Amino acid sequence: MTGTDTSANGAAVAIDGVHFGWPGATAPCLDIPHFEVGRGQSAFLHGPSGSGKSTLLSLVGGVVEPWQGRVAVLGTELSTLRAGARDRFRAANVGFIFQLFNLIPYLSGLDNIVLPCRFSAERALRIGASPQQEALRLAAHLDLDRDTLARPAAELSVGQQQRVAAARALIGRPGLVIADEPTSALDADRQRAFLDLLLSECAAVGAALLFVSHDERLAGRFDRVLRLGDLNRAGGGEMGR
């Protein structure tokens, strides 16, 4: 058994019977019977702080492993991969937008965007152009000009850093984009503009989007709205993140 489902109808994310707790815990903070996001679908996942949203993203990204249960991403069951293979799979197939963006401050905006293509040859091959050309194309869609991209990330505004992080997540056509509270530092107008760009770019490359936020006002923009409390029988608890 390879753990891979090659069906075109397979889910982008499929979780079944997952229990997870952090080291030292006597009970799981996540107990999820089933959770699924379809390929090409946009899903909004919300819940209060400490309910386990970021923990769930860590499971989907293969950063941590469940105590028990199945986590599959784009048809590949992550538990069938050794740690190194799991890292390579994530680099090739999953784009991340972190709450604090996690840009390398001394690299230019352009160099930050092309990083995934340096870590994954598979991601670079999907482009059909040079990574720099694709980075410039994505950046233009996100209203970032060449002069801005030439500056170190540390010198960019919060909004510019956010758009660089979005372009980095999208480059190389990943099948899944994960966004963890990416609009928390933005005002309402900037939130709307950012969501417009993120949703349209994911749709253009056929990527599924798993967008996590505590702000339920954003939910109406997505194909599906999921509440972690309804999925998680453990209820998160103080060990949830």
C-alpha cells in the first residue's frame, strides 16, 4: 500500500480518526473523526484562540504526527512518508502563509518569493518559465513593483510583506495553500483587498485554500465554512494552539 490516491476526485486534505496531544499531555487536544477540503476548494476554518487551529495546520503540513488516525494531503497519506520525504513532499506541494509572514529579513522581496523553487525542483518545473519571471508575474498581480521587490524584506511595510508571503506561497503551483491568520494585522479595507487577490490566485492555479482565522466576518468569501469546535470532540483545551 503506497498511501497515495491518484483519483482526480481525491480530497486536497482528508483527516480521519485523528487524535493528537502535545508532549506531556494525558489527553488529546484534537480528536477529529473526519475533516476534508476538496481539491480547488476554499475553506474557512475558525475558532477561538487556544482551540487548536494552528495545531491542526501543523498536522496537515506534516510538521507533527498524530497519536493515531490518518492525515492525507493531495492523496498522499503523510504517515507513509519518512521525515525527509515528508519535508520534500511539503516543499513541493504545500504553500504556507504564516501569521507573522516568516520572511527572511535580509533577502529581497523577490528572493523571498522564489525560495520554494530553490527548495523544490518539482515546484520549479511546474512553472514553465524561470522562477524569477513567475515571481514577477505573481508580484504584479499582487500590486508589487520591481523597485519594491528589490528591497530587503525588513524594509517593506506590513502590507507589502504580506503580499510577498502570499506570492511565495503561490509560486510553483502548489496543490494546497495554507493561510494561518494572515490578515490579523490589517484593517478592513486591506483585508478585503488581500482576500480578493489570494482567492483569485488560488483559483487561477487550481489550488485548494485552507484559511484559518478567528474573524468570522471573513467567512462569506469562502466555498465552505468550518468551525473547529464542531469538528473537534476534544474541545481544544489549554494545550490547544
